[in-house]
Amino acid sequence: MAEKKILLAHGSGGRLSHQLVKDLFLPVFDNDVLNQLDDRAEIYAAGVRLAFTTDSFVVSPPFFPGGDIGKLAVCGTVNDLAMGGAEPLYLSAGFIIEEGLPVDQLKTIVESMRKTADEAGVKIVCGDTKVVERGSADRIFINTSGIGLVPEGVNISGSFARPGDKVLINGYIGDHGIAVMAERQGLSFREEIASDSAPLNGLVKAMLEVSRDIHVLRDPTRGGVATTLNEIASQSNVGIVLQEEAIPVREQVLAACEILGFDPLYVANEGKLLAVVPAEKAGLMLEAMKKHPYGAESAIIGEVVADHPGRVVLSTGIGGRRIVDMLVGEQLPRIC
């Protein structure tokens, strides 16, 4: 690592985050399961194929339009399991609470977690609580881990994209990042922008009922769609071409991004998935996604190509092309 100290950008999900994992964590923890670098690990126990994941949530502020840190924690972990096609079953919940947090706020967060877990069909079965001195945290941090079952015949990984595949997304991008930023900065818009945080395991189940021949599933959280697609292109050693006019973005999100100087392709999402599927399955898959409440605005936004492996290219509305690189630096810190 070139940097001698940890920066906020090391937690962005972008280039510095990947360098931190590659240069520091992987050499120390090196093993075949970890080295797959998917959103979850796949492990076998007594002949059963399991998916296992963990995530920590430090979003600031902890309450925002469309959700809170509790809902985010459950959705994030459920979705990481679902991106491997797994059926999420059980979660753990660890709380680091700053001294002085109002009990009614903690109760709201915990009840939000229960409600979201019920929607996702999972149980929170174990946990831990620590309290730190005032000023040692920002109200509350949550860690959640999850375990689920991977159905037979499901093989999904960021390394399985193939030239000719189509890239699909289940709806509007950028809602979560702009909702959190607006709440953080006290910004208001003519129409409220709410986080898209949602558990996506039901949507994934509906997609797998159409076909288990799904090559890649990823949720574009930190670093947004651009960074996630760069990860897929790198893992699979393929190129990806996006069609700008096909990417669904709300007008108010576009307007907010113009004001703030952001590119919506890099803004975080918490209820979106990217699916890479064979071209011949794309139409049926899109139809199934549109029938689900969390996929009504789904669209085919690009394709996988053999050219420029490891790179993502955007075909613009005016007929040009530009490279869409991985996020460099920190656009929106503490977003999840």
C-alpha cells in the first residue's frame, strides 16, 4: 500500500478499498474461499452448501427518508446472500452504541430490523451489545452476519460473465445515496428522494424460477453501478458496454447530482441488483423482474463484450463513448 494511514476513501468501496483488500487482507488471510471475492462466501458443512456473509453499517445520519440503519443492516446482509442465489435463513446482530443514545431511538432501530427481517423471511438468532464512551462513536454502529442455503444447480459468481451476456438492473439508481446526503446536509427537494433499501431475496427467487442460468448477481452499493460493473469486468476478464439512455434514473436524482457535482453511476444503492444473464434468457428474465414489486422499473442496460477486458464503457445519448472507471477517492462517506 502506498498510503501510510487509513483514509475515508479506503471505506468507499472503490479503488482504494480494493487495494486495501488486495494488498493487506488477502495476503494475510489467504484461502481459496476468501479469494473468490464475491459478496458472500460459499462453504460446505456436512454436505450442505451454505452461503455466509458479514457486513458493518456506520451510516450517518442513522435515520433518513425511506429507512434507517436497522433496516439497512438487515437488507444489506440479506442481499449479499441473495446475490449468490442463496435462500437467507438466519442473521446475527452486533450493536456498538455510543453512551447517550436515546433509548427510544434504539427501540425504533431494533423494531425496524425485526420488520425487515419478517419481510425477508429470516430470523435474527444471536447478537452482541457494546457501549462506548460519549464521543467514541456516532450514536450507533451495527454489524450483521448471515447464513443461507444455496439451491442445487445455482452457480453465480462475479467471475462468470461471458461475452454476449446482457446486463439488467431492477430499477432507478442513486436513490439511497442522494436520500442520505440530503438528510445529512439538510437539503430539500420539490419531491422527496427516499432510500431504495429493500430485501431482494424474493426478487432473486422469482428470477431463479425463470432460469437458474444466471451468471452474475451483484448489488451496487458503495461505489454504485460503475464500480460494481468494473468489479465484474475485472473478475470475469471481459468488457462491458452500457447504454446511457437505458439506465433508469429519477429526474430529481439527476437534478440533485448536477447540483452536488455527482455522477449517478457512482452513487450508492441499497435496493438494486445487477444481473448478468445469457442473451437468450434476458427477455424472460426482464419480464419476471417487472412482475415483482422490487423490479417494476427493471431494464436491460448493457451487454458483455470480448473487447477491452476489465473495462466498462458507456455509450452516450449523443453517440459518443467514454470509459467508466472504478470510483477513485470518496464521493459519499458513511453511506451504509
